[in-house]
Amino acid sequence: MNKIKVNLDKKTSASYEIYIGENIVDRMGLIMAKNNWASRYVMITDSNLSTSHGEKVQATLREMELKVDLIDFPAGEASKNFQTNLRIVDRIIDLGADRTSALIALGGGVVGDITGFIASIYMRGIPYIQVPTTLLAQVDSSIGGKTGIDLPEGKNILGTFYQPKGVFIDLAFLKTLTPREFRSGLAEIVKYGIIDDPELLSSLEVEAEAIRNRDMSLLEKIIARSCRIKKGIVEIDEMDKGIRRILNFGHTIGHAIEAESRYSVSHGDAVSIGMVASTLISERLKYLPSEDRERIISLIRAIGLPDRIPKTLSPTGILSRIKRDKKKEGDTIHFVLLKKIGIPFVNGSVSEGLIGEIIEALKK
Ligand code: GLY
């Protein structure tokens, strides 16, 4: 089992470990018991995972004499609303959870965001642990303590930075993902290679086919490498005031595509197209050499990710969503661009005209 420590500023948050391996639920139980994080646990999951994974994890932990209850809510981003969250809190109260209790987030990004958010405010804050089941959550959302729920006005409008006590990444869950879910995580892994790690990018190029075929030992190495990159960035900028913004490479246009498609384009596919767009913008502004642009786009294709905007989506609609992006500060849209592979930077002066041109050029 791989073990990676996230070292945080003691004045702000406690440090914690990320554990990575296949079939690690037993070992997770031992670590929970040894650390004595809580007198009892409430595991939160979604309706798709409750029977397939939730009941099994609960049974394993109960065999180890840990007190664990299980709650589920309807799967999907729509559940990140206020009412669903109040209903979850009601059920936690009904179970008698108090300040000595802790939560377990078992699921993808939505489960992690909701559970972390509730843990951060329930009785002024109780501990939680992350057990991410999707590749996307394993390499991105379970690490770094971002939590949140959506309001009609936008995504993650209410949220906190609240770090888990531990993250347990069990590769066994990856076998059950749909191709769409699996691809979503691959996009974030490609992103880490582009923004931070040319060596990771080279191994993705060499092993693209084995990765698509979910070779577990290869995935373990790549997930560990991705987690190391993310934790390194979070350690420097836990509160997302500076360098952490480079993790948004591909996300400004990606979020707009995702929303404009009413979420029929997955997060990973949208981020993949967004990364292509940011690569082209970087080249057009004469920052990025054309060999780097070719390398990025070839890898995106080789790994099975999309590089074109579906023709059903309106370029004007995408552009107006970009302008409304929540990361817009004042009148500036902040884009993460590239000087070369491994050297990203934030640029606030990309013109709307250029963004529109690139979106138009990327239509199928
Ligand atoms: N997913 C971006 C971040 O954690 O900052």
C-alpha cells in the first residue's frame, strides 16, 4: 500500500495521510481503530453505491468492531442542493451522532463535497474521512479539503475548506466504473502531466493503451503520482489564493461546456476539450511552442479523450457562460495558460474575441 503525507500549516489544518492500494478496506478499519478518530461513524454514500459498495464496506468495518451507520441520498449533482443536505443532516441527528462522531464519504465528487461540507458545520465541525470510489475523486476532489453545495445561483456557492482525517484510495472500486466515469478521471491525470510533470506525460504517452484497459498496477503508480502533485500544490496554497489556481487548467472553458450541455458532456470530457482550447490559446499568444501543442493534443486523442466541442452546443452560449464563471474577478476572466509543458501561469488578459475564435474552431 502506498502512503503519502499531506503536510499542512499547523495553524490552519492538521496534516493527514493518503493511503493507496487494492482491497484496502480491512486496513482502513485497522487505521481508523488505531487513530481513534471517533466513537462512531456515519457513512454517507449515494443511491447507486449504497448496495454495491456501501453495505460491504459497512459490514467489513463492523466486523472490526467499529460502529458504522449508513445513509444514502439520490445520486447526481442535483443532490448538492440545500434541501437534500438538510434531509441528510436530519438523518444524522436521528442516528444520535454527536461531537464524538465522524462521517465517512464513500463515493465520487458529489458525495465527498456534501459529506465534507456537513462535517465542517455539524455541531461546529466533526471529523470525516474520504473513501473516493471514482478515478476523478481519487486523484482530485478527495484531496485538498474543498467542500460545498450548490445554490440556484451557481455551483459550490456555499462551501468550506475542511481537510479530512485521512483519504483511503481503494483501486478495487475502479473496476466498477463506466467508461465515461473512468475517462473523467483520466482527464485530470493528463492535466497533472501537462501542468506539472513532463515525466508523467511521457509515461501516459507510452502506456496509453494499458491505462485505457485499466491495468491496475500501472494505475496505482499513476494515481500515486497524481496525488503527490495535488498534495504538493495544496501544501503551498491550501486556501486557493495563488498557485492552486493552476489546477483549473482547462476548467474555465470546460465548466462552460459542461453547463451548456446541461451536463450531458461529462466533467472529464469537458475539461479535456477545455485543455485543448487553453493549449491553442497559449500557442496563439506565442507562449507555447507548436511541438508542445502537438504533443498535448496527440496524448488527449491516444488516451481516448475528446478534443472537439459537440456540434449541438452553441459557441455563443459557451462564451456567455465563461463570462459568468465564478472565478471571474471584477471584469477579468482568469485563464490558466502554458509557457511550455510543466510551466503553467495565470493570465487575466485573454480577449473575448480570441476565446470565441478558438471555441468556433473547436466545433466538430
Ligand atoms: N479541483 C481543484 C482544487 O482542488 O483546487
